[in-house]
Amino acid sequence: MIKQLLFLCLLVTSLGFSQTTQTITIDWSFNSTPTASGNANTARTIEVGDTVQWNWYATGTHNVVATGGTETFASSLTSNPGINFSYTFNQEGTTTFVCTPHAGNMFGTITVVADGTLSTETLDVFNNISLYPNPVKNELHINMPSNVNKLRYEIFNVLGNKVKQANLEQRSSVLSVSNLSPGIYLIKISSKDAHITKRFIKS
């Protein structure tokens, strides 16, 4: 009986340590958007239990507020560089967020997938997909890391209606969006086990 209890305790302990969580930092100031480079890129794919930390790294009075999706959070307004706001995501789904005084050039999307879904390589792949130009008039360019394959994209309007979809076959793809009406759209890029959602503006 004692041996069984000891084995059970060791099993529970090993399972507890097998789950790893990460803290992802977003540099949060003017022009922190899904098309920004480095830590200012605000379109991230994470796993359940991961924490996102927004880092006020420049001047200006900012906050970070969830505007829709699966989770709700809000920071206070502050103008002090070095201030951080952190939130741990516990539900699968997509949450959008903005700086309310500067929603036009400080916004982003956090996509949360099941724990254990993403390898480090997969996480890096999705967080390094970029779109340009944004706003776009006729052609939207999608750049992906070289090791990405078998991806699919879907474009949705603000009403949630799917307006375009196809496979992404190349590392650098050009999508014609000239037939879309001016407005805000979401593009969902998916593999068989993960996805990321980014926002773009059709001018």
C-alpha cells in the first residue's frame, strides 16, 4: 500500500512538471500592431496557461483592453515606460485587444490553442507570419518562414462572414483583395493543429 501511494505521488508530481508554460512579451507603444516586427508584433499564438506581458517601452499614455473574444481583461492608463501588464490565458480561442486612446495604431490578437499543441518551432512559425501593406488596396502579401507548408487562409468581414478562402502554397503569397469592400477584415491562417488570426484594413 505504501509503495502504491509513493508511486501515485511520483506520478502526479511528474505530470505536474511536464506541463510547461511561457511568458510572451509584447512591446506596447505607438505602432504596436500585427504587422510590426520583433516584440512589437501583436498577433501571437500561445497555449492555454501561457502569460502575455505588455511592456510600456516608450512615451505616451496607454492601456491595454480586451475588445472581444474568449477572455476579458483591462489595465489602467499609465504613461510610465517600464510598466508591465500581464494576463494569463486559460481558454482556447481568440481575443482581440487595443490601447483605447490609440486604437488605430495599437491593437492585436491573441490566439490560444490547447496546451501541448505547439512545439517551439510551430510557435515561432506562426508568430513570424507577416502581412503587408496594411491598409491594403489591391494586393495583400503574406510572408511565412521557409519551413511552413500545408497552410490555409480564410478571410472574414466584421460581421463574421467568410468572404474568401484558399490554400497557401508558397512562402511568399499575394492575395487579391481588390473585390472586397473597404473596411476591417480578419484573416485566419491555419495548419492542421494550430492557427493565427490577424487583422487588416481594406482601403
